[in-house]
Amino acid sequence: MKTPKKVLWVGRYDSMNLWQAVVLGIIQGITEWLPVSSSGHLVLGKHFLGLEPSLAFDVFLHFGSAAVVLLIFRKEVITVITVFVNALDDLPSVGIKAFTTTPERRLGVLIILACIPTGIIGLIVSHYYEGVLSEPRTVGIALLVTSVLLAMCRNRRGTRGTRDLNSLDALVVGTLQGIATIPGISRSGSTISGGILRGINRQVAVRYSFLLFLPAILGSGLLKARHLSGGEELLPLTVGVITAMVVGYFTIKALLKVVEKGWFHYFAIYCGALGLILLFMVG
């Protein structure tokens, strides 16, 4: 009698030792933020190294990643939340225009709007995550798609700032973030590339991408947290998550410099090479 296939990674922590937790934490901390797809690399790590992250590990990584973004972009997050709350206070007297009187208020609305396609597509993709989407060759194809997106950003220097963002920008970037649920499609790569291709300034595209990441990752983590059960060993979980957070902090700092210098598209070479290797060499 065959064991039913699980929808999520729900391996047990008694099969994960400390070095495996550290390896997964390093992989997550680097690839979550660089435009190379963390989910794709975790699939490959599981396939080639026999690492089996549990659902608890996945959930805590989500919250750890959100904490890193909050730390680095804390001023932007506080500003967006503050002005959005002020807009709610002005709503009875000003009406719907209360959300469009300043660029920061509009940014809050556009973050919420972008979450709609992200959530819809993410829920659809999650049903197929452990099937064909987690096969190395499928990850290879997705990495090639990421490579093309990144390559398209070469020599693109958008001039549109925060005050120029519109609803179509939000829907495009939000849709790309939802598609990035597919292992091999980089979340940061697709959303930042989408913004740049829409003519948005590189720094603004990065800022919007990471602000949009917060509600998406927190929502995903809360949905998965509903299925948690006790019994996980806290030491490997803690070591893995702390490793991912520390590595992730410095990775985000490095990414900001890479984008500022216009080197973002160079990651297309790595994604393309790895995609081809997986497509033609993995049995």
C-alpha cells in the first residue's frame, strides 16, 4: 500500500541535524533575497543532499525573513503604516480621496492592491507545489524564465518615482510575485524586474518589492502555521532560522548595492546556466 503524497514538506526534525539546519539556513538566507529563487534552491537541496525541512522550519523561515525586512526597511514600513492610518482617519471628511493625497498614502493602497493577484495565484500554485513543480527539471525551466526576466533589465534606467506608481504597476508586480511561488521563479528577481520594465526607478522598484513582500510572506506563514503540530526539536529549528536571518541581512545589503550599481541583470547568467544544467543533466 502506497503512502499518500504530502502536499507540504512536513519532514520530522529528528531526521535533521544541526549541520543540515545550518546548510538550509545559508541557502535560504542567500537565495531568498538574491534573484535566483530560494524555493528552487531548497528543492534542489532536498533532492541532491537529502535534506528534509519540516513545515515548522518553513513557517519560522517566513517569519524570520519578514523580521529581516522590517529591520532594514523599518523607516519605510513605519511611514507607510502611519500615513495609511492617517488616511483612514480622514476618510469620513475627505472620502476616498484621503488615500491619494500623498505618494505615501497611495503606496499603501497599491501594496494592498498588489496582494490580491499574489494571493490568488499563490493559492493555486500551492496545490501543485509537491508535484511536477518540485521536479528539478521543472525548476530548471523556471530558472530559465527568471534568467530572461533579469536579462531584459539590462540597460533599463527607469525614471518613474514613488509618486508615479499606479494601479497597473501594482497588478503587474503583484502577479509576478504570485507566479514566483513556482520554485525556480525568483520573487525578488521577478518583482524588481517587473518594476524596472515598467519604467520605475531601480531604487523605487526595490523598495516597492520588499514592502510588498511583507504582507505576502506573513500571510503565507500564517496559513501554513494552521497546520503545525508539536514535536519538533527547537535547537535545529532555531539554529536554521537564525542562520537564515543573519545571512539574509547581509545579503539584502549586498543586493541594494548591486541594484544601485546597475549589476542586477548579471544574475541572469547564473540562473540561465543552472537552468540549463538541470534541464539537460538531471535524470
